[in-house]
Amino acid sequence: MARTYDDEVDVRTSAAAAGLSAGRAAAGGSAAEGAGSAEERPEAFVWHGRLHVVRAVLGRWYERRAWWEQDPQRDRETSVPARAASSATAGATGGAGAAPGSSRGSSGGPSRAPSLDREVWQVEASTGRAAGCGVYELCREDPAAPGGWSLRRVDD
């Protein structure tokens, strides 16, 4: 039976678990395994206070988010004012602040618009060895940003 949800979940990915692999490096493995890779596989997630350990990844795909689900206020704050503020700073300081036309935000890093893609992972997970496995769809709204995971669907 399939059920749909829109619950926030805390997900530990293989890149987040890379710090744990330091012990493996001492045993002959590489501590950099997964740390520099672009693919961050879900290893475990907490949903309703229970830890679900991922047993297998069944699929991964990207979906285009609906444009009407975007927060236009957040989009304006992350792209347009950051450029305008850097241009104003450059003009007010005689060019000492930021280069004219620079796309650097107030934090000093480059500003970027949020991704229009949603990353979906279909995983088989269980809450323990004796518990049966279920199929879960974990969704990350902005794959380029850390966090932001939600549980979208559960098949028992």
C-alpha cells in the first residue's frame, strides 16, 4: 500500500558519513572516499523519531519543480539585491568594495538562483534487522544546497 507524505526528514548521506570513514582510512581504506564525489547517497534517515537505515538504493532521478511552487520573495533576495548591493558598494567606495558587475552576495560568496530541479531517491530501508523493509521516496528540493530533505512516499 502506498501513502504520500510531505514530512521533513533528517538524512545522513554518504558524504556526511565521510568523517566516519577516517577510521577506515587507518584500516587501509581511503578517507576521501565519497568526500569529493558529486553523488551523496542517502545512508540513513530519521522519520517520526525513528532511525531508518537504507538497505538499497532502488532509483534516483530529477524532477522539474513547478514554477508556481517557488518563493518569489526568496528568489529576489538571493539574486537581484545582491547584485545591486555589490554595485552600490563598489560605487560608494570608489571601486574598493566589489568589482562593478560582480555577482557576489552580501556573504562574500557568489549569489545563485535556487535550482528548479528536485532530486528524488527511491530507497529500501528498515528500522532494524527484525523489522521488514519498506520502499521510501526521499526528496531534496535543491540538490546543490545542503539539507532540505523530505519524505514524499512510502510503500509498505
